[in-house]
Amino acid sequence: MAGEDPTRPIAPAGTHLRSDDVELASFAKPPPRRNQRRSSKCFVYALALIVILCAASLGFALTVLRVKTPELRLRHVDVRTLSYSTTATTASSSASLNATLVGEAVLRNTNFGRFEFLNGTAVSVIYGGTALGGGKISGGRARAREREKVTVKMEVRSSELAADGRKNLTSDVGSGMVKLTSYAKMRGRVTVVGWIKRWRTAEMNCTMSLDLRGRMVRDLRCN
Ligand SMILES: *[C@@H]1O[C@H](CO)[C@@H](O)[C@H](O)[C@H]1NC(C)=O
Ligand SMILES: *[C@@H]1O[C@H](CO)[C@@H](O)[C@H](O)[C@H]1NC(C)=O
Ligand SMILES: *[C@@H]1O[C@H](CO)[C@@H](O)[C@H](O)[C@H]1NC(C)=O
Ligand SMILES: *[C@@H]1O[C@H](CO)[C@@H](O)[C@H](O)[C@H]1NC(C)=O
């Protein structure tokens, strides 16, 4: 019993040595085939990894890094003040219209980064191709993939209208509906991944009908 015990660890060690020898022998005999197979496997894995990395960075570039132009649309316009008159004489008739409109616009930023717009974006109110005044939008920002409310205050003054347009305004004021267009180009900067900065200009082009008797804005449409 006592003599058998020390032989126990020796016996497996001996077999181990023998199997190692066999392995060594087989390793020494055809080594190039196994090495080649291993290195070609490595090559395939490396290639697959490179393809996956390329696809991932392409996807990243196409979605995150692509800078889109934000959208600016009027959602609602309130008539803050309104005064209008038509004076008819034997020689001519002429209308006068003054109004202050306060609009709520929505700036939709679909970028994976913030859009910061400059102070003083000019808004013009256009009637029959002529600007009848307008206003300014103060500076601000829209966070990444967010909608930001923007206040758009517009003054409408018919005194800026030429004689031709005045004639049209007279009939429009008589009918109680004045069609107006609100137009703005908002310049700002999109920042993605913290350091990529691109200038973009959001355009606002909305038409509306100013209902004089109802003192409200109807049919607001933006494109
Ligand atoms: C509109 O404003 C102008 C100048 O501010 C003024 O002369 C005119 O009388 C006003 N019109 C109306 C209808 O209030
Ligand atoms: C933005 O511009 C207006 C005048 O157009 C000015 O009163 C205001 O102080 C400016 N705001 C900033 C933050 O520069
Ligand atoms: C006046 O109205 C007529 C007919 O609707 C239009 O053809 C013309 O361009 C208008 N003129 C102005 C200055 O708005
Ligand atoms: C605004 O949109 C209308 C079409 O609804 C278009 O005819 C007009 O030219 C646009 N205005 C500007 C300044 O792009």
C-alpha cells in the first residue's frame, strides 16, 4: 500500500509524457497544413471584423453624421391687434390695414445634434408679392431630435403697399379676407458629435387668410 502510493502520480505523468510525445511527433510531421489552416481562419475572422466595422461606421456616417436642414412651420397665429378701414371718394377708393400677428412656430430638428440659430431672423409678411412688414425671430436653439417652439411676431402695415396693390387690398378688405404669406430664412448651425459643425438654413413659407371680421387667421398652410 505504502509502496504503491508514490507510483500513482508517476503513472499518469508517464502516460502524459507519452501522449505529449505523440502530439509533438504529429505536430512535427505535418506542421504547415495546420498552421495554414489556422492562419487562413484568422484571415477570415479579420476580414469579417473589418467588413463589420466598415458597415457599422458607414451606418454611423449615414445616420448620425448626415446633417439635415431643420424644418420651420407656423402652427398657430393669433391676431393681437387689428385695425382696418376703407375710404371711398369719388376719385378713388383706398383701404388701410394695420395688424400685429403673433405666431407660434415649431422648429423640428431631426439631427443627432443641436441646431443653434442666430438672433434676428427676418420674417416678412407678403401680400400679392409685396412685403407689408414683418418681424424678427430672436436667437435660440433646438436640441437634438427635438421640436422647439419659436415665437414669430409680425407687424402688418398697408402703408408699404404701392398703388397697384392698394387697389387689390381695397377689394380684399371689402370682402373681409386678406391672403398673406409669412416667409423666413432661419440660418443656424448644426453640431453633431460635439465637433462637426455645419451651417443650415431652415425655410418657412406659410400662407394664411386674415379674417377681418372674425379677427382670426384661417387656412394656415406651410410648405
Ligand atoms: C395704420 O397705421 C398708419 C401709420 O401708423 C396710420 O396712418 C393709419 O391710419 C393706420 N390705419 C388704420 C386703419 O388704423
Ligand atoms: C437680439 O436682437 C435684438 C434686436 O434685434 C436685441 O434687442 C436683443 O438684445 C438680441 N439678443 C441677443 C441675445 O443678442
Ligand atoms: C392684383 O390682383 C390681380 C388679380 O387678382 C393680380 O393679377 C395682380 O397681380 C394683383 N396685383 C398686386 C400688386 O397684388
Ligand atoms: C412659397 O411657396 C409657394 C407655393 O406654395 C411658392 O409659390 C413660393 O414661391 C414660395 N415662396 C418662396 C419665397 O419660396
